[in-house]
Amino acid sequence: MNYSSSRPLNRRPKKTLSRSNTRITLLEYCERKYYLNYYTFALKESNPDLRSETLLLKWLKNIEMWVGEKSHFLLSDYLHALKKWEITEEKIEELKNNMKMEMRADFDYSKERDYEDRDDFFWKFWLSEHFYWEDADSLLEPAIEKVCGNLDRFIASPWNEKVQDYFNSAKFVYVEHPRTPDFESMKVDIAKIWIRDVSVLAGPDFWATFSDTDFLILDWKSGKEEVLDNSISDQLKVYALKMLLKKWLTSLNWIKIEAYEVYLDSMNSYGWILKQEDIDWIIEKIKHDVEEQKQLLVDQNPYKNQPVDLMMFRKTASDKKCEHCTFRDVCQKLD
């Protein structure tokens, strides 16, 4: 998932080049947006005013993104309570009420914030609808209902019972803390597949270890449902590779890794037991992605991780993408 919260994070230092599914998706979506999101520091000398505004825009999210983030937060809160056997009807209502108050507080702060103040980063959250002077008041309560509804749908689905069973039967169960992501624990040890000076980050929402050779991965999705014909998502493949590399393996052999993406809006799930061809494919994909990113670095040096000139990062040709881009204010100034 994407990490952006009003709470402090265990920040990953800006050092070498990194590769994540979010980062690669953004690069393929629009190279200029990729630059503005990940290389804001490069504007410090050449255009400090633009850098100041870009830093602010990096924290913008639209209502849809906000709903996705809060859905992950609420589901994580529920699962952690479930893991501790603390779940009752009263506890569920408490979790939902806390989320409602949290979202209303976030919304009010975003609405009242002075966006001319480029130094106010105390609460790193604001909605793009407010920054761009769009009327968002009518969107708040439906957004809250969607977040709470996602939890209700999960609780009413077979996945709720399955997860309870995993808590009972698995040797170890991990539930992510999306409010305070630990970037260090997300690192994939890709030195074992001969990729140097690059960090790869991957952290599943949920995983269960049943034995030394039997694993389950779940990833919650709140966006548009994507049906992959006879395939499994890159994200799930990276999670599986990460587990294998922890064992100094790149071959499944006797290892069973089952992985699914679960869409909270419909509770449909997509995935399967990983095959060796999935692992082989994602290793090559990671290597390809790293090479693509290096093309946009000075001397193609991932260790220094200095971007080439901003104008070398191509802007998308899609007007539709630009129309709702959080960076559209600064991007227009570059044209």
C-alpha cells in the first residue's frame, strides 16, 4: 500500500535507489510525477520555491486514496484486536467510532489549513480537493461510510472466519501496522540475486507461517478490482520471493507459498499457490525495473541516486491523468 499518514513514520533514509511496486507503477504512469515524488531534493539548488511547493504536494491525496488508506488502518486495528481475542460487538463499534472521529479531524484540518504556509508540516495530511479549492464537504460522510463498510464486509465474509482459524493454527501470524510502517523490515535481500546498491521494499498486509515449508500471504485491496487472467500480481510474487530469500532460496522445491489479493469492496480474491515460473519471472522483472530506473540517474549510478535533468523525465500524454494529478499545480509551471 501507499504510506502517508498524519502520524510519525520510521522513515527510510534517502540513500541508494530503491524499487517497490508503488514506485515502478508511478514511473510507468508518468516519469515527471515519479521525479516530483521521489527526487524533490534535487530542486533545492535549482528552484527552491518550486521545491517548497512540491514538498507540500507530495503529501496530498484525493478522497479515493484517503479511503483506501483508512480502510487499511481500520482493518489492521480490527485484526490486531482479533489476534488478542479482544473482539466483541462493542469493540467493533469502538474501532469504527474512533475511525469516524479520526477522519473528521483529518478532514477539518485539511479544510482549514493555510496552503500558503509552506513550512507547516506538523500534520502531514491534506486532501487535494481542498488544495485545489474543490467542494469536498459532500464527500466526507460517504467516505466514512465506505471505510466502515469495508470492515463490515470483511467481518461478514468467509475471510474473517479463515483469519481466525489462521490465528489458531499457524505457528506465526504477522499483521501489518500501516500507521507506522517499518521500512527496515520491508527490505528484500536482493543481494542474494546479485543486485547491488539498490533496496527493494515489500511488506504484505498479512502472512501466516504454518510450518517451515508452508506459508500464506494476503494483501487487502480497496481500489478498482483487477482481474488477471491466468496470472498473479507482481506484488504477491515479490512477497513470495522475499520469503524464499530469507531461507537463502530462489527455488520453491518443497516450499508451498499461497498468496491472494482480497478486494474489500466485493471480498473477491485472486491468487494461487506460487509456481517456480512466478519466482523466476519476478526476479527478471526486478532486474529490468532497476535498469529502467538507472537510465534516469546521473552515470546510471544507483548508489549516488542523483537524477538526470528534470526535463529528461517525460510527462504523460494523457490529459485524463493530468486532470486529477496532485502535482498538476507545479507541473504546469514547468511547461
